[in-house]
Amino acid sequence: MDWQTFSFEYHLDGPGLTVLLIEIEASRKAVENLLLPPDWRDQLDRLNRIRTIRGTTALEGNPLSEAQVRELLDRETEADATTRESRQIENAAGAQDWVRERFGLGKAPLAVADILRMHELLTKGSDDVNNVPGRLRVYGVQVGTPELDGVHLGAPHEKLQQLLNDFVVFVNSRRVRAEHPVVRALLAHFFLVTIHPFGDGNGRLSRLVEAAILFEGGYNVHGFYGLSNYFYRNGDLYKSRLQECRRVQPFDVTPFVGFGLRGFDAELRGINAFINSKLNRLVYRQTLTWARDKRVSERRRLISEREHGLLGFLLEETEPADPFSERPSRRLALEALIDSPFVGNDYRDVTSRTFFRELTRLAELGFIIFERDADSGEFVVDLDFAAIGKYGSR
């Protein structure tokens, strides 16, 4: 990369990305138009926050899992981070909080001071002797590997202050502000990480600036939002797309922006899946109550109290492991169901034949799917949300 001829000029195949932008707007509006209960909205915000923090730190080698990140963020009292990894998590959380306060509709646009402050928050307490939180580096750097499309040379350190000033002018320029907000955020991400102005944390910073611009543009879909989790799940492609766009100047940023837009669309679909799963499970539970109370004869109801309890248990046990999965339910192996404490307790006074008869009956009524898995050959049980349509309107 030739820093002597560097400029903020870029080429973007706008027409080729139009379909993606239309899909993003449709998904975003569909989600935003839903009035969610406060606890759902809080849970969605929390999950996105955890995924974003885990994704952005994991991209730079932090090994902590989502569960460990959640545990750190759920601590009720503040305590000094005991490891480099936990410090990264807590710093990322603090930087997110700062961005939420600093940016938003009607707030002042991004400034150089904001970038310095974000970097300071992200890397405070850093054990990297070559990094000073909130201060530009004073030496040259190179990043990347030959295996992932080559090595990238960051900007010469003597040019960093002017480049950062020019970057802010560029991001706030009329041309860039005329781009779709997600495109603008991705452009900011690309150019800032390409300049690589700091000794450490440039990736985390660029992704946070991207999230700040999304927040500023009103793309905080029911809470704080970023693409870091998507980038982490597609880490090699993320890095290779960045390198691909740096090969010629003016930069053709279409590969990276297209990659990011597909990620944003996928993440919005995940949010839609989360909300749909919540709604399906809420209405399914109401349908179970109706079915338990519905008399089909003088002595019989549509489902018995015990069958109602079994379905309620399945409703809890089949929650997707990934709450953003487009699969609305998690299949439960029949063997695991039989061995569960619930079945052991509620069916202890009846024969296994009675249990299987009730399971089969619930499948025939359309409340569950009870079948042999095509891959494992084992019997599995899953909820059948079609019961909502079958019984919900009665």
C-alpha cells in the first residue's frame, strides 16, 4: 500500500448493493414497528451487548466465551479486572456505555477527540508497552499475514494526526453522509482500521466507531447494536475482505461493504427470529391453557392436566441454544425426555406404555412432532407451533 498517494477516495458498486439495502430496511422496519415488552427489549439489548463485546475482543485473540463475558458483565459490584482478558471485556463494556451516552439522533457528529477517548476507554490498563491509551502511535506497524491475502502497512506515524483529522472530515462529509447509514458506518470502519493509528486495539476501535455511527443514524435496533459478532463468526473472510479492498487506489470498497451489509441483514434476521420465537412461545403457552380448559366431552378435556404439564416442560426444554437462531425450537431426544426429572416425577405412577400413548396423542393432536431423526435414527420430540393456528382462533 502506497501511503504517498493515499486518499479517502473510494469506489462503491451502489446498484449491486441495492437489493441488500432494501432487505435491510424491510427487516429493520419490521422489527422496530413491534412494541416489545420491557423485559424482552432488555433481554435483546443485553444479548446483543454480550455478543458484540465477545465478538470484538475474540477477533483479537480474547479466549473468553459468551458465558464468561456474561458472568463478568453481570457482576453486581465493580472489581479490578484480574487478567488481561477480563480487562478487555470490562473496557469494551465501558466504551459501549460511553458511546450510548455520546452518540444518537441529534447529537454532535464524530470528532477526533471522540476517537481518542474511545481508544483510551478500550485500552486503559493495557500491558502492551507500545500502546498508550488515547495517544497516537509513534512508530511504524504492519498487520496481517501472507496466508490471509498479505501484510498491511499502517500509515506512517508522522502522518497520523493529519490523517485522523482528514478521516473525521471525510466521515462527516456531504458525500459520505448521503450514503446509507450502514454503508457510512462500514466506510468509517474500513478507513480507520486501514490507517491503524494506535499501538493496540485498532480493530476494536474501528468496530466501535462503526457501532457509534450506526447508533447515531438510528440503527440501534431495540438497543446497542454492532456487527462484531458477525465479523467474529466469519473472521477469516472479514480480514481477507479488508485486504482485498486495499489492493488498488482509489479503494474499491465494494467487497467489504457488501460483506458487512450481508452481515447486518443476517443479524437483523436473527433479531426477528428472537422476537418471533418469543411471540410463538407466548401464544403457544396460551394455547395450551385453552386446550387444558377446553371440554370435548362431559368427562374429558382436549388435553389433561398431566399432558399440559408435559407440554409446558417441553416448552422450556426446547428453547434454542442460540436465541437468534432461525430454527424456532431445539429438538429433544426421546431418551433425554424419558430420563428427565419431570417425566420421572409426573409419570412415576403410570406405565411407560401410558407415557408413550400420551406422547403419541399429543403428536396426533398437533401439539408436538414425534419422529425418528433422519441422521441419528433416534426418536426426537419437538414443539409444533402450527398448533397456534390450529387451535388459537377457536
